[in-house]
Amino acid sequence: MRAFSGQGVLFSDQHFSEETIAWLLQSPREMRAQALPPAPKVVQNTPDSAYAAAWAEMSKDPELMKAVQQAGYSQDKGLADFSKAIAAPLSNSADMQLRASLKVDYVTTVEDGKFVHRLNGEPILSIPSNLNSAATASANAEAIMYAIFMVIDVVCIVIAAVGVSVTVQKNALAKTLQTPLQRFLRVFTTTAAAAELKQLEETGKKLEMIMKILTWLRGSTNLKDVFKLFLKSLSRIQIAIAVVQLIAAVLLMIATAGASLAAKILQLAAAIALFITDVVSFVLALQKK
């Protein structure tokens, strides 16, 4: 692990960016209750309208548009593929395979006067307990990690539901996503957001929890940048095609939870169970402060 700024803090640069550590230590109470911004207005409530809106977004991205043009891929072809993908049944092994890729072991303990964070048994963060606001900084670090885990869970669930085949390593994405998720983390790693998720979790509203995360992502990030990180194992043309499908799926989900897509998502019960575990852990982390 690397030392941070002579304060006795050690962190894994495979899991945290230096900017994130600085934020945690300089403004540990910044992540407190605050009003959440209004949800973005969404009217794309059919597969056709959702895909058309996603295609329009892609058209503003020269890199993506060039890739699909080189492949001779049209909007009509994309819509046909999208409609077919959300209607296709999941394979019998899809849920357990997704669960295996999403399962990680993240724990925080106090060892020798330090708050030590471990991921899959390896230390990734160590904060001396005598540091000013150390407990709060440690709790916020947990909240950040679980917030990122929730995003990974939800995006991977949507990816599986639309039939895109990718390999995702959850622990490897934790740091990579900190930059495109910066606004998401700063606004939604709060007790206000935790309260909304806790209420949905306690009432068993699994699909609504997923829709909530997707809505927040839509309102606080560039979805194309987020999806590209998940799809980086694909070819340039495959990424362009899949990005449009995924944006269309998000628009459809947050507008109406499109029946066919929602039904497929709910079949991913084991993956959703891991997502809910991460939600509960996120809420508990913020309650530590």
C-alpha cells in the first residue's frame, strides 16, 4: 500500500484514487444529510422511444458514431436487436455466473490502533485512529466503496438482462469508476440517499431499488463513460452497439420498468441478493458516523 501525505494513512492505489483519499481526510463530514436533486425527467416509456433517445445521444459522440457507421449498423437494425435482446430468455446459468463475478468480501476492523479495510482478505486502506475524525473518514470510505459496489451490481444486472456478454471483476472496477462516478459519490453518499434506499429495502421493493440507482446514475453521470468501462473487453464496434442498448435499457427502466426487461431482471435473484447486501452495508456505514 502507498502512504498518503505523511499522515500515517496507507491505501491501495488499485482500489482508491489519491483524490478520493484526500477528499475523505480533508472534508470527512462533507457527506452528511442534504436534499437530493430532482430525478431527471424521462418520457421514453416504450422500447422504440427509449432506443430512439439512446441513438440520439450516441449521435452526439463522434467516436461511437464512427464505430457503428464503419460496421454499417443502422438505427433500425439496432432497435430490432434491442427488442430481440430484452425479449430473449436468460440462460439457466446466467444468475449464478453473475453472482460469482459480483461476490466480494469487504470488511473493516480496528487493528493495532488503526481502522483497516480489507477486500478479499487484502488490506486496501489503513487509517490511524488517532487521526482527526478518523472514525468518520473510515465510515465514509466504506460508504464510498459500497456505493460503487451498488453501481457495479446494478449495471451488471442490466448488462445481463439485455444479453451483452462481458467479464467484469468487481474489485478491479472500484478505483476505475471513482472518476466517472465522482458527482454520484459526492451527492448520493449521504444519509438522505441512504434513507431512501433503506425504506425501499425494508419494504421489499427490489426492482424499485434498482430503478432508484439507475435514476441517480442518469442524473449525475455520463452514462456512456460509465458503460465503456464495463465493456472495455469488447471491440470498439461492439462497445458502440452495446452502449446504445444499455442507455436504452436504463431509459426504459426508469420510465416504466418495461415489463419484459423487469421480468428478466427479477430472475437474477442471486445477483439482486448481493446488491441488497451492498445496500444494507452502505446504510450501516453511514450510520456509524
